[in-house]
Amino acid sequence: MSDGPLFHRNRDRHPKALTPDYKTSVVRSPQKALLSMPTTLSEEAGPVFGHDIIGAHDNDLIVNYAAAGEMAIGQRIIVHGRVLDENGRGVPNALIEVWQANAGGRYRHAKEGYIAPLDPNFGGCGRTITDDQGGYSFRTIKPGAYPWPNGVNDWRPAHIHFSVFGHSFGQRLITQMYFEGDPLIPLCPIVRTITDAEAVSQLVAPLDMNNTVPMDARAYHFDIVLRGRRSTMFENRIEGN
Amino acid sequence: MQRLTHLHESPSQTAGPYVHIGCVPNFAGITDVYEADLGAAMVTDNTKGERITVTGTVFDGTGTPLRDAMMELWQADAQGLYPGRDGADPTFTGWGRTAGDAETGQWSMETVRPGPVPFTDGRMMAPHISIWLVARGINIGLQTRMYFPGDPMLGDDPWLTRIEHQNRVPTLIAQETTPGTFKFDIHLQGPDETIFFDV
Ligand SMILES: [Fe+2]
């Protein structure tokens, strides 16, 4: 188990809490300054997930909800990459959970109101744990864009939601992956909560023809970076990272 | 000059209204994919320590409960050891995940009262549960801590005593509504705004 202070979060690259063009944030954003604290064991430790929690089809959204012999409808894709820390090291045993709309842009959720139909063979959730190099992959269909009640004509670009655990509770992160070339990306009020263009680009996955499976599924490459850990020898706790 | 080669943390995006599909699918009615939702149970019958229930509601700036929030709880075991560490109670996960009730927004979790854990300088911190909160309209997960009312360690706690506005510290202390049940409401805004940490 590795302890040591986490790198301070660079909040300039994250969205601010109050982003009025994303209207729901107005009454859900803390108004007082966050209190800055040093990380303690409470933030540096974190839950441990074993590979044994992952079922055989958990990382295959094309079949993990489908009836026997059926598959979800849509453009077949593989999403793969690595979970890294800010030191550039792969993060092994990182739990990744994903959720997304179906090919028509419809979520399987009680509060979903879009007229696009459900796909009876698509649930919309998947999960995987990174290998010893931090690598991961899953198979799914490309989600559709969808409209949402914010402005009168706001559409979310196609995206996959990612929830990621590193080794520390303080590394906990939820984000979204977008697809290269989507013209809705720069129009989206949620994307635009991030004001640093380079930071936005970190969430846009490029098409990866090298890992595309001919006659089967295209590939998109998406690396995820979690907070790093100080690695100098002059801490009061000397331990490997 | 040489360049630093650090990468940058991926920027956060809101968990959105459908976080349940990915994180607690059984709760969301998608019951055929995973056997159980991760984090639904923190304890087993064999877990050592004082059994408690932690519950609460998250309120927005208008006083309306959030009915689409998801919380994660992280704490040490009854001895003050985080799961995975040498000697920690192997029957205790330390980590729980709960969504607010779709009607009332209230969440709850069965756990044990944690033991104290050390601050950076080795002084002990009062027992606490770390909480991470996400929801639609929250752009980056909010981090706070729940402490226990009447705990004799509260007064010297090295984390709490760093807080400038001591009149806000009560926002971090739960209420014991019935013996063993601790209510910890979170207010995102307003005069009772909960303290959130950049940590
Ligand atoms: Fe979405």
C-alpha cells in the first residue's frame, strides 16, 4: 500500500462549481470557498477492488444486457487506453465504470424523457479493472447525441460517462469521453464548463485505426489521468509510490 | 531549461442525472447486468465494532432535496485502520455507495463507528467518515467529512482546528437522532452551507 501526499488538484483545468450556462449548477454550487487541506491517510488510502468482482461480459455493453444470441444496435466500437497518474505511471487495478445512452441517444432510466426508443438489447452500463500496466478496454456501441432541457435547443455531443477509482479516495474522478470530430463538442454547455481548451481536448478520444478490428469494430483511444503522488525522498513517510 | 514532464489530471465533468445507470444499476432498475451494486453493503455480520446507521439528505440553494445525488462514504474500521492495511478488519469494506431516494432524496448506510486515524504529523484525528458527493449540476465531486457529536476528540482535532470560521464546524457534525443513527444533512448553499474541502 502506498501512502504519500497527493498532488494538489489544479482547479484551473477543472470546471468551476458555478457555471450559469449549465443552469442546474446555479443552485447546486457551493458559494463559499473550498477549504484547502493537506491530504491525510483518509484521502491517500482508498477502497480496493479485486478482478474477481468483474463478470465475463461486464466490459462488453453490446452483449451484457442483450437477450441470449442478441446484440445491441449501433456502430460497434472498442474504447481502450490507460489509466495513468500525473507522474505518467500506469495505475493497475483501477476500477472503471461507464454508462451511456444507446445508439439513438436514449438512456435506460426512469427520469429519461427523450422520444428516441429504447433498445431492448442495450442496458448502458459496463465496468472493468485495469491490468498491471494500467490498460483497459471495453466494447460498446457509439452513443447517440441527445437533447436535454437547459437551453431550448441544447444537444449533448455523443459521450460516454466514466467513473474512475485509483488507489486513493482523493483521486476519485467522474468525467466524460467525447469523440473526435463531433461538431456538438464546442456548442455544449457542459463541455464549456471547462474553460481551458487544452483540458477539453484531454476528454476527446481520437479514432485509432491501428486497433480497429476489420469488419467488426472501430477503436477509440482514451487515456485517463488521475492525481499523482509526491515522490521525493524528503517526506516524513518514505515509501515506494 | 528542462521541462517538467508531469501529466495533467483529466478534467472532471458532471455525473449528470443518469449516474445511477453506471454506478448503482440495480438501484436504477437495470438488474440483469451486475449481481449487486458495488458499495451497497459495508459490513457483514462478523464486522467488529459499534453498528451505526448514517443517513441524510442533500439540499440545494432553494432548500429542495436533491433526488438524483450519489454519495460515497469512506472510513476506517473500528480500530482506526483503513481496509487493505495490515490488521484491518477483513470483513469491513470501508467504502459505501448510496443514492438518494427517488422521492425524498434521503440516503442511508449501515456501517460501524470508525476509530481515529492519524493526521499528517501523527496526531490523531477524531473519528470521521469522508464523503464524496456527485450529482447533476455538480461539475466536480464535492468532498466533505462527517464527524460524530459529543466525541471528546473533536476539540483538539488537527483538521477541524485548522478551520478559520469555527462557526461553520457544526456543518461537519452529524446529529444522533436515535441511539446509533446519525443524520448528516448536506447544504450546498445558504447560511448552513456545508464545509467542502479542496484536499
Ligand atoms: Fe450523458
